[in-house]
Amino acid sequence: MSSLETINSEAIQCIAFADSYTKKSETSTFPTLWLGTSLGSVLTIMLNIPSSDIRLSQNVAVGPFSSQFRLKGPILTMSFLDCNGALIPYTYESWKDESKEKKTSSRTNSNSRMSPPGSVIGEVNCDRQFVVIVSEKQAAVAALPSFNVVYRQQITEDGFVVKAEIISLKDSVCLVCYVSNGHIIAYSLPSLRLLIDTDFLPLGDLIRIARTFSFSNHGHGLACLNEMVGELFLPHDMPEPPKESFFKGLFGGVGESSGKPSRTIAKHIPGIAALDQSATKACNEVSRAHQMVVERGEKLSQLEERTARMMTEAESFQSSAHSLMLKYKDKKWYQI
């Protein structure tokens, strides 16, 4: 059953515009629209864009579309590479306000507009392209215009891919995927060779990170920590410090008010004599502390001996008092 016959249960997951091929027999690129569906199908549609003279009065003609590839799981992203493996930037044309264009006559046309149909753009693109297709289960790289799948990679079996992006990393292009089991996996392009497989966060721990997670160039990742809180940071150049006045430099260059000395000013570094003096002083302090510890120990020993002698005398006095009490216990007062 083709993807067109199951159109009722199939939905479009992602789209990509590119100057590419739609058939194997084509020798030049055309403006095309690539559709990725929820059932893993990839459809191509040729776009016939009118020239700039009649663009406002004539609609874009949509050509026939056909199913080209089929992967397991819904399609997440699609990107195009040239024959050298470099990422082809997306073609676009910025919107312009006609009323403002009439007022400003020095308006130049955009250089990034989509090429007209049937034009050979060998100066921009190579004769052969690669299309990278990523689904929730697999990743495939197909060569164009032959439409042959040259590389295929099974990303996960049990889980699914949460987010997938083709980014630039260290002067090369790679595919980075965030899998539901918490792993971040990176593959080289177009060979789909495993580069990185590291553990991050499982999908069940922080669902908000999984919903808002995205990749950017140079290996950076971004996720929203709070639902309705965001911060915007803009880089700004530091202002230049004010120039020092002549009188401030003349009269304020003495003492602490002069600030930190310049690196070009000579500074005395103490030699071995100062180090020997510091070492001798430290040894004297250690010896003095040791002598004080010894004297304290001797005083504690003397105190312990005095305490033992007093205890012995107390026991002797107790014994004498007890014997005297026994001697005069049963005698009357007149017998003493």
C-alpha cells in the first residue's frame, strides 16, 4: 500500500524546501518541496515559480508528487548536503513591502532567492547531492539524482528519537539525536558513523526538557527550564575607559591613589637571602613552640605527683580518724 492510499491516517510531520531533483532522469535542479509524514514516507513535489515580473499576479504551480523513500517511524527532519558533504543552506526570499519600495528607490534584490525552474545551478551546487532523512527509529542518506540509499543507520530499537538536527561541529557536519532513553548520539555525515554516545537525561525525568530541547551549531543544546520564564542575553561590546587627564596623571600618581603599578615598571624580587631569613625564623618559631610544649608537660607531671601525694595523705588521715573513733566509741565522757 503506497503512502497516497493511506492519506486519511497519515499526517505531514516536517517539510523542507530545496533546489533538488525529483526524478532519476533529471540533470538539473528544480525548486522542490520535500514532505515527511507520520508513517515514515518522504514525498517530493516540484514547484514551478513564475518569474519576478509576473510573480505577484501568477500563483506558484505545484507539479506532481511521488513517494521516494520509506523509513520506520515518523519523519523528524530532512537536510541536503553537496557532493563534498557540506550542508546546503536553505533557499529563501525575504518579504518586501511594496509601499516602502516605492519610497526608497535604492532597494537591491536579495541574493538568496530560490532559483527559477529548469535552471542549471552548477555554480552553487555540485552535480550530485545527498539528502539526510531522520525518523524516530532510523537515519538514511540517499544520493541524488540516483535516489539510492547509500547509508542507513538504526538509531534505536526500543525507544524513539525525541529531537534530531543536522549541525556544524568542528568544521564538519554531523547528525545529533536526543533519544528517549536519555542518550545524546552524534553521527558523521554522510557516512553515518558513530561519533558520540553519551548519557544525558531520560525522557521520564524532565518532560519539559524533552519538549523544548533543541540543538544548535558547535554542539550547543538549549532547553526551557520553566514554562513561562525566559531570559534574553544580547552581547554588547565593553565601552572604552575615559582618557586620564593630564593633571590627574601628574598629581595623582603617588601612593595608593596611583592604582596598580604598570607591568613595565621594575619590581624587586627578593633573592636567596630573604628565603634563608624566612626559613631561620620559621625554625626558631617551631623550636620555641616545642620548648613550650615540653615545659607544659613537665608542669603537668609535677601537678600529677602532688595530686597523688595529697590523695595518700588524705587516706592516711582518714585511717587515723577512723581508728581514733573506734577507740573512744564505747567509753563514757567521764572515762576519757
